[in-house]
Amino acid sequence: MPLLLPSSLYGLARPFLFGFDPEHAHELTLDALARTQNTPLACAYAAPRVEDPVRLAGLTFPNRVGLAAGLDKNARCIDAFAAMGFGFVEVGTVTPKAQPGNPKPRMFRLPQRDALINRLGFNNEGLEAFVANVQRARFRQRGGAAPMLLGLNIGKNAATPIERAVDDYLVALDGVYPHADYVTVNISSPNTANLRSLQSDEALDALLGAVADKRETLAARHGKRVPLFVKIAPDLDERQVAVIAATLTRHGMDGVIATNTTLARDAVEGLPHAQEAGGLSGAPVREASNRVIAQLRTALGPAFPIIGVGGILSAADAEAKRTAGADVVQIYTGLIYRGPALVARAARALQQQARQSGT
């Protein structure tokens, strides 16, 4: 990932920044953001937030554009991303115990298709360090308009057998619950062995039943009911989407995030790195994501919250997500290829689209 610079400089700087190994550039970026957030140097990437509040899952989203999980796995840069004008930011995925992730190299650019492949594998510093970083964030202390919302994304450790996955999710939920505006249960990364099997009928039913029960206990303990979202894959057929939709509603989940990265390679066939293992993100996942969003909207009805993510590289891409059925959207790979100006462009476009449609 390149360093995030003002839009006026970003186009000039990107070719140089893309000369770095992708993961090395990613770490340099996060280090720079962590050092400069809440300092005068943050003006290098800060931008006014588009105010376009929307009510979902009992929460007021200040605008319709968020940061997807995966970029800031350890929650080090929450205030920096808040300064970029996001309405909501999702950090993680965090696992109960620290883990290094998969062997390097594990991140690859496909610039011909505005795409990335990653097989990072939930590399993170663990729940304790993650929560400490969240507690240090100051974005909620700012005056003025409603504060940005914070989503905390949880997963299982690679070393935990899949039949014990529920245990990891419950430990992580317990740890993040007091600090989250919403919690996302990530069952769709392709980079942890067998994780996507949790999307199957019986496994998903058992997981969400346990998570829902744990939420009731935590709500009583902390005096607040934190919304739960579930993040799913784009590599699902219509029957699988229908089963997931029914399971979400049966267990009282508050929303769904569609979608994670794809295993398909049709759109990048023949390109350098195209056959690397891992999840493909960026422009090639756009249509699959929109298809799943549309199927979810049909299955879930008009009121169930859907966060759309996958392949947003322009304002028009963001609008297409809403047309497909998403209420709000998230970006990640688009931030890498288009820079932070994409946040405001997408937010303004969605604001105008909502005004025109009266929603």
C-alpha cells in the first residue's frame, strides 16, 4: 500500500511508492499515520467530512463511506483515518492470540486491473494489544458533529481447530464488546484454513447461535447492546446466499457485510501474480460483490442493513453498490489505487444519490 498523500500530490507520488514491496509499503504507511495522527502533520491527509447521516442497526453513520477491515489490523491508526473524512472505520481482523500470519511474500499488486492479491492470514498482535490501541484513540473526543463510528472485526486463530472456532470468536467478542460501535464476525477470509466452511448451513447456525447468546450476556454486563454484523464471501451461489440470509435473521444479527475477497481469477488471467494463492480484491471483485448484495437484498427485504464492499474505485462504483442494495459502503483497495480523495468523492456521490431517490 502506498503512503496516503493529499490528492494533489498522490498521482505524482504513486509510481514511486508502487516501487516498494506492497507489504513493506503498507507497513511504512501505517507507521507514518500512527506517528502523525493527532499532530499538525495530519493536515497532509486530513479532509473535511461529508455530513450525510444515515440510521442503520440503531446507529447513526455520519456518512455512507467507511474503511474496510484488513488495512489497520492492529487498530493503530484510527484517528488518522477519522481525519480523512470516513463516516465509519472498521479495524482488525483481531484474533485472541497474536499470530504472524502466512509466510512472506504474501501481498501482490495487479495494477493492470486495479487489484491486489493477499494471503496475509490474520497477522496481528492479538486481542490485548488491539484493545489497548482502540482505547488510545481520541476520535470520540472531538466536538461538533456526530463522531465517526468504529467497527471491530474478529476472527479465529490459525492454530485453533475449526471445530473449536466458536471458542475463539466468543473470547474475541468478550474483549472488544465494550469498545465497539459494532462488531463484525469475519467468516469469509480465504487465508485461514477452513474458515469459509463456517459459512455452511450447520456451522453458521452453531456459530451465530453462540455469538447471539454471548451478546445477550455482554449486553446485560455492560448496559448496552452492540450491533453484530457478519462478513461473507463473494464466492457463493444463490442458494448459499439464501441460507446465510435466513440464518442471519434467525439469530438476530443486525447486518451483513458483502463481500470479502474472491478466489476467482477469471478477470486477471494471464497477468503477473494472477495465480498467487490468496484473496483477490479491487476492480475484479466488483460485479461478484454487487451480485451477492442484490441477492441478499432480495432475501432479506428492504430494511435489513447491508454494508457493500468490493471494487469501489470511483464515485460511480459506490453508487452502483447502493443501486445493488447496499445501505453504506466500505473501501480498501480503492484507497490504494486512487488515494484519500476517493473518500469525499464517494461520500458526495452517495449523498446526492440518496437525495435524488428520497432515501
